[in-house]
Amino acid sequence: MDKPRIITEEEANNKWTRMQAFTIFLCFILMALDGIDVLVVSFAAPLLIEQWNVTDAAFGMVFSAGLAGMTIGSMFLAPFADRIGRKPILMAATMVIAITMLAATLSQNLTQLIILRLLTGVGIGCVLATATSMGSEFSPKKYVAAGVMTVMSGYPAGAMLAGVVANDLLVNYGWESLFIVAGLLSLALFPIMYFLAPESVHFLLERRKEGDLERANKLLRAQGLKEHDDYPEREEVFAKTPAVPFMHLLKKEVRTTTLLSWVSFMGAFFTVYFLLSWIPRIASMTGYPLEVGIKGSALFNGGAVIGLFIVGWLTARWNLGKVIACLYGIATIMMVMFAEWNTPVIMYYTLLFGIGFFQQSGNGALYATVAQIYPTNIRTTGIGWAIGMGRLGAVLGPAAGGLALTSGMSVAWMFVLFSLPLLVTALCAWTIGVKYFIKPAKPAIKA
């Protein structure tokens, strides 16, 4: 029998199959729940600050705790998906999120909420990195960026949904209702993932337990790819995962691109999580009722959903790095405009929608960029570390926002200063586009 070979990306069917579409949809739902889980604490913040009589700066630690947990989850736990599989990590993370969200309703003080948000963040960080890998691995070659950005659009979609229902829940049932609904949604998704979520084909072919070849062939068949008569040699599936996968990210072939992607994520997340965390509070401080702040947050995320879909499906024709640079450049301009022209309410809503459209489209494109740089055996590690580095900026963003609010800094100056990291991100993304995407996409590290 001739030695079987791994199917190359060039042989993949460029049309979507039912299996591929379902997997992307499932990852979209996972991301949507993450968006809900992150944003509910922002909507509850004004009530909790008043109820517990704490300062904005002190409550900023609640936001930062969740983001610190996301850093831990994406950098140190999500990489286990490259060893034990995508599905077990996603299931465990979803259960952690459900339990800690429900437990948050029992919080009596700031310390308890900080601890629970840290644990919730760990689960969210695992989901973000692993679902992004799945989105890349189950998309046709031509539409990898579109698949990843569709998955990522679930995050702002969930945040937008939370914004739509948050005000009614807060008014009628209290802040605890937000956490109960979010926790129950995550809990309900667990059995769906257990029975229907697929595993990575490359992982199955490497593990080689009884039945793995049949499972891999079933997934290959569903994706329109050629099946295997026997296990390929490991070298043809992917290189053996190193004992410390992180070190592969700093190999000379991709060292510069890795570092640029880390800086890009840090700058982008610093600004976006400042906005996600403090939009409702900023609205109330500038004289708008809480309802306006919540609707503004929903529009910010609504712009992101639309932007991610539109930009994602157009990236097949464009240089991804240059697209990101343009998106962040426009977002920076709109943040400066917001500093001067955020009244009347219609302008407030319009600018927040525009900032969400351009900035979060850029964020989604960053995920798509990282997903195409690394091969399967370290893809989740690469994505996880990029997200983790971004979370360092995300931890600082809300905390810096809380300090700025407490110090009495004007909203105008805040939006000008917090737009500057986007310029750094735009420059780094442009460099990545010239360095990597000027050529046909291929793994930068030989698999």
C-alpha cells in the first residue's frame, strides 16, 4: 500500500460544507456567550458602585480581575488544546464560566466579586483562543479570515444582546439577574458541545487512539477533503509539539511577526476594553441616563458585529495587515471626533457605532492574522499568547479609565488619550501585512 499523505490546503474545497458551517456557528455562539459574560459586569457597575459605596477606581479592579483571568486562561491553559484536543478545553472552560457566573450572584462585597471574575476570565480566555483555532481549522482555505472573523463577531453580538436586555433586567430584577441569565446560557450550551462539537482532524491523526482514524475520516469527508486509508506519518501530519510550545513562537522565522502581533493586541485591547468597561459610566457622568449608556454600548457592539461580517468576507481580496491599519486609523479619527462632538444623543450613538465598526473589525482581523501565521500543532498556543499579551493591555485599560474618571479628567481628553494606542497598533499591523501577507498565506513555521 502506498504511504498515505496529509491533504494539503490547496486540495481543500473552497466551498463551505455543512460541517464547516455548523462548526463556525457553534464557535460563534461560544464567543457570543463570552461577550455577554464580559459585559454584564459593566452594566451592573453603576448599581454596584452605589450599593457597595466604592469608588470608580476600586471597581475598576473588578474589570481588571476578569481580564487578568482571561490572560491566564489564554496564555497558560488554552495551549493545552494543542496537546489534549480542542473539545475538552472548550467544554471545561464553558462549565467554569457557567458556575462562576451563577456564583457571582452571591457576592456580598468587592473582594468576592473580584475573585469570581478572575475565575470567569480564565474560562473566557480558554474559549477565545481555542474557538479561534477551530474557526481557522474548519474554514475553507480561501475563507480562513472570513471564518475566523465570523467567529469573532459572536463576541460583540453577545455584548450587543446583553445591552439590549440589560436595562429591563436591571430595573425589574436587579443586577443579579444579569449573571443568572448569562450563567444559565453557558450551562445550557455544555451538552450541545458534548454531543455535537467536532475535534481537530490533525489532533485525532496524531493521538491515534482506537477509532480516531474513523472519526478523522468522517470529519474530512464532511469538509470535502480526501480520506486516509491509514494514519499518515507524524511528520506529514505536523511536527511533534515541543515540550515548551511557547518557544516555537520566537523562532527566527516568525520572531518579528510574533512580537509585532503582541504589540498590536496590547494596543487594541487597551482601548477597546476601556470603552467596553466604562461607556455606561461615562454616559451617566456626562448627564445622560443609564439607559443611554447601555444603548450606546449596544450600538458600539452592533457596529462591531456588522463590521466584522462585512470586512471578514472582503478580506479574501485584500492584504489583511493593511486592512487592519486602515480600520484602526479611521477608528482613531472617530474617537477624537467623539471627544468634541458627542452631543446631542444621536451623535453620541452614531460615533459609538462607528468606533465599534472600525475598531472591533480591526480586532477580529488581528485574530485572523495570527490564526494564519502558525501551524496546527502550535496554533492555539500562538493565538493564546497573542490574546494574553493583549490582555495585559486590557487589564491596564479599564484600570486606567477608572483612575482617569476618579481624577476628574474630562471625557474629551480621555477619548483623545485612549485613541493613541490604536495608532501604534495600526503601524504594527501594516508592517505585518507587508512582511507576511504580501505573499500567498502559508504557515510561517514549517509544520
